[in-house]
Amino acid sequence: MNLKTMNQKLLAIFLSASLIGCASAVDRDTSHLTPQGKPKTEEQIVGEQIHRQILQSFHPYTDFKVVRYINNIGSKLAVNAKRKELQYQFTILYSEKIYATSAPGGYIYITTGMLSFLQNEAELAAVLAHEIAELQYPNVHFPSKNEQILNTTAQAGAAIGPMFGPFGSLAALGVVLLQAYNQSSHKTPAERLLESDVVAMTYLVQTDYDPQALIDLQEHFLKAGEKITPYFYDYYQSRPITEERMMSLKKEFQKLPLQDKTLRTGHAEYEMAVKGVREMYGPIT
């Protein structure tokens, strides 16, 4: 079964579960104003709905030192993002799955499994930078069908849960969001992926991280053993590592202005920061 067919089947399951949920009322945020008193955009409202569902489906990892560490790195990267109107928020999800994703409105998620898998701070920055880059498509409008799906996220998640578990629900939601963004931007998933890679590399350089880390990360995935592969299968569905992508990454790397740059990988800092996370799972290689 190819990736397109698999995504279509997953989307069909999510659609069915969403329609089941339409029979009951949706828990909506009655406040349509931002903290600054401005009306919330469609993107912000949808993002809040998704964020609430994710927090209901997962246990956030709340170790203060790790949370602060992720927020510091993410915030430094987000300073370079073009979309200044978004309030970028970084959440660690307690899951052995090796996964990261983003949702409308500036929400970015990374799992404890991903933190255990990554090898240094530059690779972590590469993952976060790519998710920030995925959010740099302004004025996205969700077609009516996707609006219906997103408005029933809570019920759909509950319906999918027994079949796939909470993570299956999140993966299905990722497919729906991908469809919505692609229909709005008129870009294929491959085009969005390559463009986000380019932007992510730029963020890394601007924040003094070694952009080679984004390439190293893909190679790290490709070299993973058979026992590890199932853990990042869901991530691979939305961030496939193709020959075209690897060639594009290496080509873009050659264009970067790296002269006289002092670039960091932060291996020791990373090992210290995620020590507690790694102790939960043991080494993931």
C-alpha cells in the first residue's frame, strides 16, 4: 500500500469518526477575543480546539527544566519567523512514539520519544525549526468539509481512540490538517516539505546552530534499526525521507552563508537536559 492510499484510508476513518461526533454538541471556546482584545482568527480558534483535544488525549511532560529548555530553544528560533502574529507555543507530549507536529495558531508538539531519539541540541532545533516553518503559510482557509472535521475534533478523537489509541487520533488529525493546508496553498505535500526544509535551515543559521543537523537527522532516521522504525512510522508519514528531499537538503546547505560563523551542536548540553527522559526509555538507537 503506497503512502497516498494509506493516507486516504486514514482520512476516511477520521471522516467517519467525525461525522459520528456531529450528533452531539461541540465544546467551544465562548471567548472570541485574544488577550489583546482583538477578534480571534479562524486559525486561532481551530488551533485552540485542536490543542484542547491533544491535551485531553495525552499526558504533557511537565518536568520544569526540560520544558524550559525546549521553550528557550523554540522561542529563539521563532524570533526569526515571518509570521509575528502567531504566539508560538511548545508542548512536550508523553509518548514513546518518535514524533513532532504543529497545529494552526502556532502550536508545536514534540514527544518524549523524539527527545530520547535525538542526538544533540542542534537536531532538536532542526525538528522545532521545521515545525515553525510549516506554520509560515498565512491566510489559510479550511474548506467547509475540513471545518466540519476540525469542529468535531473532540468527538472524532474519542471515536478513533479505541481503534488506534490516542496517537492514532493525532496521526489522523495530522492527515486532515495536511489536506487542508495543501488545498489552501495549492502546494503538494512534497513542495511544502522541501520549502519548510529551506526555511528551517535558515532559522538554524540565524540562531547559530549547525544546519548540517537537519541533514544528520534524516540520516539518523534512515540508519535506525528495525526495532526502532515502528516508533517513527507516523512521523515519517508526514515528513518522508526521499532521495529528492536529501538531494535538496544538501543543495540548499551549499548555498548557506556559513563563512565566519561559529555554529553549535550542543551535544553535552542536550545529554544533560534529556537525561531524565532517556532514563524512562533507555537508549533509542
